[in-house]
Amino acid sequence: MNPLLKKTTALTLLMVPVMCQGASLEVSVANALPLARASQTIQVSAQDLAPLGAKNLNLIHVKDAAGAEVLCQAIDLDGDALRSFDAVIFQADFAAGETKHFTLTTGAKQVYAKEQYKAFGRFVRERFDDFTWENDRIAHRTYGAALETWKGEPLTSSTVDIWSKRIPRMVINDWYLADDYHVDHGEGADFYSAGASRGCGGSGLWANDQLWVSKNFTRSNVLANGPIRVLFELEYPAYSVGAASVTETKRVSLDAGQQFDRFESHYQFTGAPADLTPAAGLKKAAEEAVESDPAKGWLVKWEKMEKGAGNQGLAVITAPGDFVKVAEDKLNQLVLMKADAGQVATYWAGFCWDKAGRFTAADAWKKHVAEFAQGLASPLEVKVTAGQ
């Protein structure tokens, strides 16, 4: 054997994690807030999981303090060429001020039943490049390039559409199969016409006292697809913002049990003006009540839905300190926000439908939005230690 190859092989073997028989990790998770928090996602990084020696993070298993198996998901966070997993996530409900304990070990590869899926998304080429996604609470779609030139009903828009559902089961595939999703057959329906507006959390850039937006996305990439989290990226073509040229990659995630998507808009500028500000919007409605709390980072509204379908609440939320101000244009209520040093704007947007039964009045929706914002300001405290 070539001496160099022999040396390299030996080094490679040393770098492969050794499976630690019987090894375990203890994870304690504390809710410091004086309010209950349901369906909270706990994320443990590959680095913290290294002592388990798992060759693949989909071998990780989680048990609660009573020894019951907890649903978990290995996820790819960066979409690297190897599509390797970077973390494991699982969920729990917390009472006010509660701390919970979990044990992580290795075992058989995780294989999920269809009924376990609480988050899912897919590119739908047959519907003119839709990208649709959902969890057990809400569903959305947004539009790809093929819809711009469809002769039946062309639409150029980077909006985020709403699909209202009243059941926890995943419905995307069934609704496309029946192709009758504008009628409620007991599961919900697409009652919303987002059009060229921002819909429910669509992005844009505010400059020269107006909103500038991209066309439809040109490429999608799914990084994680349930059962707990759907995570994907959408790429948008260059568009003009005054004298500047802008491209955007939008990263979207939605976790089980949540009313809000997490959006990251990654911008690249050529000749960008100094006063260019990221924005996220909610489509204006004829009968709407709008309220904001910039200090706490949220804009909320309650409105009558189209087609007599009931009422819905919508919101945009930023991390504390990122909310710049409220603005509006002809189509949208807008939140202007700060981007970080890498020109990434991060925010949350979502909705509820009163007929889904969880939030049936404006006050209940506003309370939920305010508490979600409190959670952003006070994330769960996660500690990982070696097991006994």
C-alpha cells in the first residue's frame, strides 16, 4: 500500500466517531416565563450530540422523564453538498416556570408513520410551480415562475398565500389531488386571494417611501420535511430597488403546533442605497382592525374573510429591537425592520382562522401574538450534560 494512502486511511479511521455503548445525554429545558408554552421545539446540535458517537443523527432517540419515547427529527440546517444532519429537534409543552428533563441515546434508524407527520411541504410543478407547506395548524402556498406565463390566470407575485384548515391532518396532497380546494368539504379551503399583495408575511424592501418586491421564485430547495419541522429555501431573480439591483434567497421554516412561520430573507445588493430597509407585510382587508406594539416587536390584525368564510387573525413579529416602524402602501400593512450585518432580515408571520376553533376572537389572537413575542425575547434555556 502507498505509505501516504496508508497514513491517510489511518487518520480517517481515527476521525470517525466510535459508538459509545450505553452512552446517554441528559437535556434539561427550562421555561423562565410566567406563562404556559405549548409545542415548544428543543434543538440539540451535532456538536452537543457528539459524545453519543452516532454515525448518523437519525439514530438519536429521545425519552422524557417518565421513560416514554418522544418524537424527534434529525435536520439539515445548511443544505450542504453531503446533506448531512446538523441537529436533532423534539417538542414539549411547558407550564409557567416549568423545567423538563429528557434522555438522549442511540438506537435504530428513525422511521416515521404517515400519522406522525405534523409538518410537510413540497414543490408542485403540475400546478404551475406552486410551493406549498403546512403543519397541523395552518397551510400556505407561494408561486413559482411558471405561473407568470400561464395563459389561464397568470400572476406575477412573491406573496405568501393562506390555506385555512380546521383539522390537524396533512391536507396538501389530497387537496391538489381533488382539485376542489376552494370549497370547504369539512377540512377547510383556500378562501384567500393574495394577488400582488404581501399576503401573510411576504417580503419586500422599503426605499424612497415605497415598497419594492421581487417576481415569483425561480428555484426551491427542501432541507427538512417533517415530521416536526418543514424547512426550505426559495430563490428569487434580481429586481430593481431604485438604482440598486437586489437578489433574495428566502429561508422558511414551520414547526408543528405553531401558528407562525419563521422567515429569513437573505439579500445581496449591487449599488444599494443607504436608506434601503427590509419589510414584511399583511394584505389589507376591507374590514380589519390593526394594532401594533413596536417596542415588543409585533403588528397584529383581525379581519373578516372573503367569501363569507368567517374571520381570521394575521400578524408579523420581529425579535425585540429589530422592529423599526409601521408603514403601509395601497395593498399592505407593513413592518419595517433591521437586517443583520450579513443583510439577513429575520421575522415571523402567521395567521389563525376562527372556524378552526383555537382562536375565535380578536382578543385571544392578540394575546397569543403578544405571548409569542415574549417567547422570542425569552427563549427556552437548554442544558446538555453527560448521562449517569
